[in-house]
Amino acid sequence: MNFGGTKVLNKLSFEIPEGDIVRIIGRSGAGKSVLMHLLRGVEEPPTGGSIIYHVALCDHCDFLDVQSRAGKTCPACGGRLVAADVDLWDPNGNGMKSQIMRRTAIMFQRSFTLYGDDRVIENVIHALDDINYPQEHAIDRAADFIDQVLIKEPRLVILDEPTGTMDPITKQDVKHTILNALDETDETFIVVSHDMDFVRDVCDRVALMRSGKMIDIGPPLAILAQVTEDERQN
């Protein structure tokens, strides 16, 4: 990926198996955010190369699922799910990009506190209040967020510092929630986090980025042994 003649991502090549939790690590400016945007299908397309999603598509409707469901019955229309490889940024993709994006959710880093006794929609409204979102539109906007993140049953979830502002008890709750989700669904998680305990306890693999390159990807302990103190903090 190039911006103004500057190469911000340089010949990255890696795979994320279905159902894995992969953590991306690297100091500020390593290219993590650009990579996240490309994987989600937002902003500008890559300068070169492809991002391939291995999926299962219904042969009768536009339902899309993980590829391990290929050969099964479509829950939406009763058709058959067929294995397919989709190039996310292919301009001739016949709407496949939007279908994949509908099954992708992202949790951005936020500086607000979760209110444990409140319902989900109340927590979202609290967050909107924190950024001075107009109160008369807050309920509708909160409902939109919940619909985009929860109701669509994502198959890929991208987490940006999911435990960054949480107390220790809430962090444990988040860890258990993610692990339970993996047991009950086929969701794949990509995590950007400086929480080393989270990485050690939750992630299957860690990817280390430096200056736009993927230096290594592998088991958490092996990769964390290569991480500098600056990369741990930034």
C-alpha cells in the first residue's frame, strides 16, 4: 500500500485460519491501522495484491457464511452453500465486497466506561452522551450501532484495544466472552492490543509488524519474545 509515493505496507503475505484469534502488534506507524482498513474493505484499495476471503455462498440468495459451512443448507432460503474465494477489492466482484462487509464487525478503542448493570443500548447511549451526540437522535443512532455490530452475526470481528480502558474484572469478562463466542460460533477475531495478558490468554497467534512489513507471525510466546519495550508500549 502506497500513499504519496511512500510505501506504508510492503509485500505482506499471511493467512488467518477460520476461527482463529490473531493479534497484530507493532509500534505506532508500523502500518497496523492501514492493514485493518484494507481487511475491512474501507477507504482506498491496496496499491497491489489481493485480500482473499474464503467463504460459502448460497446458490439461490445473497447469504454468505464461513467456508466450513459449504455443502450445508442456507439458513435464509433453504438453498445450498457453495465454497468460493472472494477477492475483497476486485472492482468486478458483483457485490461480494458489500456482502463480506455486512458480516464484519469492528470495536474501536474508546475512553468510556461500561455500565455493567445497564442494557447494551443504554451503554451505547452513555457513549454517545460522552461525545455530545444530540440527545434527540441518540436512541436511533444507538439502535443503528447495535444492528451493525450485533444483529448481523459477524463472521470476522476486529477489535482495536478492546480492554484498553477497562478495570481488571471487566477485562476478564471480555476475555471470557470472546472465548465463549469461539466455542459457540465460527467467528474469527483480529485484535490490536497492548494488553500482554490478553494476548497470552486469548490469542492463537501474534503478528509482528515493523515499518509496513510482517516480520513474523506465530504462537504468542514465540513472537512476544521478539517484541521490544517500545513496541509493547506504543
